[in-house]
Amino acid sequence: MTDPSPRARNRRITVVADVPDPVTTDPAPPPPPEEPAESAPPPRRRVNWGRVWWGLGAVLVAGLLAASWFALPIRTVKVEGNGRLSEAQVRQLAGLTPGFAWPYYGAWRAQKLARSPWIRSAVVTRRFPDTVEVRVTERVPFARWQRPDGRVVTLAEDGRVLPGAAGVGALPLLSGWGPGRVKDALFVARALQRYNVQSVAYTPSGITAHTASGTVWSGDLNNLLKYAGAVVQYPSKEIHIYPWGVSVQE
């Protein structure tokens, strides 16, 4: 059959939409940095008044100590009991230098007194405000000792060597050989003082004491002391004392 109204043949029409060309755009700028919020003021630190007062106190004390050094010097020194040592020597041993501050003087300054062979004891007294008194007890030369090397030194009664002693030529002379028996010799010289001991000699076998009256020997100290009076009974004789008795020799 023929369509009386002819129509155009159907055709598939593809409509393509116009696509605009891509437009290049600049990237968006970064957001501005945020302004920091206004910070709160730091907390106020508390003042440690205890430390402040301690510091001020320390400064004050240091100032007072420094002032006392100059305000209270030692002005007067009294020395007593010295005979062999001069006053100047005792002052030096006691550490009493001119201008030293009185508040700071103490035993630590007087240590040389105890180390001196001439001083047996010492007492140091401070008296306010500027005086120091030093009372010493000196050792006294008691005997001479001929050492193994031949040198003669002066001894005190306790055996301490006294350097620089003068005028001791009349003191008993101690000497000997073998094992050291200086203490025994000093003991005999001290025990027989009333017989005017002139010398004491020691050997490994015994001790001989020469007196103004005579000579006495013994191998035992106790027997020697017990029968030492025989030197008076037999003047100018040589007496040997044994455990069994006394032997008198011409």
C-alpha cells in the first residue's frame, strides 16, 4: 500500500552536544595562616623569701667576720715558763705572727708547740679582746748519748733528742754497742743520780755505771738498783753485782 502522505524516511540522528574547550584556571591560593590566639601572660613566680633572707644573712656574717679581722688583732702576747727557748721562738712556734686576728687564733695555729722537742707541754689562753698567753713547760737536758755513728747528742730524761743544746759537757755520757739499750742506760742514770753518775755503758751482757765513788756493773737492772749502794761502801772499787751476791774488785 502506498502512503498517500509520503514521510521522510526515518533516520537515526546522533546529536553531539558542543563541549567547550577546557579552561585552564590557576589553583586556589592557600588560605591565610590563622593568627595565633593571644597567649595568656605567664604566671608570676613566687619569691622564696627564706632563701633571700639566708643569702642576706650570709653576706652580713661574712662582712662582720671580715671586719673583725681588722678590728680585733692580737696586740698583747705573754710568754711564761721558757728558759732554753727565747720568747721570739715560743711566739713563732705558737703561730703568733703580728697582726693575726684574735677571734681566729686557736689550737690549729699552735700545733708547732706540741711538735717541738724542747716543749714537754704548753697551755695557750686567749683573753678578750686582744691578748694571748702562752705557758710552756720545757724539757731539760739530762744526759749525752754517743750514737753508733760516733756523734754525741743531748737527751731529755724521757729520751727525746734536744737539738742545739749548749753547756751540757758535765752531763752523764751514755754509750755502748750491740742491741740498743738507751732506755736502760737512761733508767740507770736516773736511778743512781744520788751517786753522781758520770757515764753509763751498755753491752749485751749488762750495764756499767761509772760514779764519783766507783764503778758498778750488773747484768740485771733490778739487782743493780738493789745493791748499787755498795759503791759508797767500797769507794774507788769496781763492783760486780750478780744474782748470788756482790763481788768487789781492786
